[in-house]
Amino acid sequence: MDLWCEYGGKGCEEQVKKPVQQPETQKAKPVVVKPSPTIPLIKRNAVLAKSGNVSFGRYYALVIGNNDYPNLDKLKTAVTDAKEVAALLRKSYGFSVTLLLNGTRDQIIAALDEYRKILKKDDNLLIYYAGHGWMDKESERGYWLPVDASRQTRARWVSNADVTDTLKALKARHVMIVADSCYAGTLTRSAGELDQTRGLKLAEQPSAYLETLAGRKSRTVLASGALEPVSDLGGGQHSVFAYAFLKSLRDNTKMLDGTQLFGEVRRQVLLNARQTPQYSNIRFAGHDVGGDFIFLRRDQ
């Protein structure tokens, strides 16, 4: 039909508009909507952990390893560290693990938001971060630097406040951050605010002690160093801190609390590097005095 008839010209009344038939090869294909690549798929297959009559809830882990920085110096071991930590937590400790490699700020924040939705009051969450870190000395605030971070602006950085606000809102009973980055100690309080020893090993403690420890809310951080740069090397294919962290969890045969893990990691790192790991409760995140994260070996 020409434009004359299209606009109602005379002599066109008898023409009937017919639908245009598309060739077989040009038929519209169904649209497949894919999930946004900015939101990691959070694994939800955690199994309830028990020892004797004590229930420790379900264990989840978000493991982040960043090597490939377009705008910053590339790292060598963070991705390898993250993969090994994820595998160990999954196979030996029964964690439901989400592994995020070379994560952007949007991906990290989206993952934390997802855990706010799915975690219940008896659950446990471990967040492992290996990548660049930075400290703003003027504001005395630390940052994780995702792979899309830039030196010129903090717009794509993840601040301590971002992490702390999330931890405070989580329903989980125990949350532990393991941060292997420069200036990771900005998340901790002073070392004197946390008991450095608990006496007997957890495996030797009476069940009432375990029930008390498991029942108290904890928000703790194990940092690879204080307010200082930390090494990306020193542990073979791993950073010196990651190597000590992995070895301590592999050597554990039953139960290990965060304070005991810190003691093992600190001793090994001090022998091999000029950095001092820190362990403490996290500022303003809802920690109960006496609470701690518990690692329960489940493959032995």
C-alpha cells in the first residue's frame, strides 16, 4: 500500500490492509533474559553442623580474590589464595561457599546484600578478602579496593563503614572477616580488647562452655597486618598470611575458635614476614563479649 492510500486517499477504500508476512528466516526469536552479571550467584546449600548435643548452625562463606586490576598494580597470589581457601572450607569444614574472583564493587556489595536476605539467626558467615587495601590517614578509614577501583576517586572503593553496616544488619549469629590486604587492621579495635587465650582447647571444653560460646553473637576480624602494607608473596604460591591460614585450618582435627586460629596464624607469619596479624571484634557491628567464631572440622 502506497502513502496515498495509507493516509486515506480517494479510490483506496476497497483496499484491505493485510498483515505483512515475515520470511521464515526472519521470525522473531524468543528473548532470553539472563541474570545480571553484577550479582554473584550465592550458594545456599549449607548443612546444619552439630557436635554431640550442641548445634552450631549452618556455615556460609563469601571468598573474594582480586588480582587483575586495570588501574592499579596487579597482584600475583590473591586469586590462588581465594580458590584454595574456598576449596578447604567447602571440603573439610562443610561451608556453603560463594567464590568471587576479580570482583567489582557492585558485585561485592550485591553479594553482601544477598546474605542479608538469606542468613538466619543461627547461621555463620565467613568473609575472606584477598586484594588491594588502602587507608585514608586523614579520615582514619580503611578501604578494600575492588578490581574497578581507581586511584583518582573513592567512588568504586568499599569502605570499612560499608562492611560494618552490613555486618550489623546480618541476622547471623557469628560473622568473621579474614582480610589479607594492606591496612586491614583498620577494622579492628586494639588488641587488648579481646582475650588472647581461652585456656583449654575447644575439644576439651565441657559442652556447657561450647553452648555458651556458640550462643553469643560475634563479629570478629582476622587481619593479615595492622596499619601497614602486607606481603603478596612469601608462602610459595600463596601470600605468607594465606599460607599460615590454610595450614592452621588443615592442621586442626576437630574444633578451633577464632582466637586459637589467630594464635597459630600469628606465630607462623611473624616467623616469615615483617607484618603482624591482628584479631579482634569489629567496631560497632553488634559483637557480644565472649562470643567467637568456631571452625568445626567435618571430614574426619
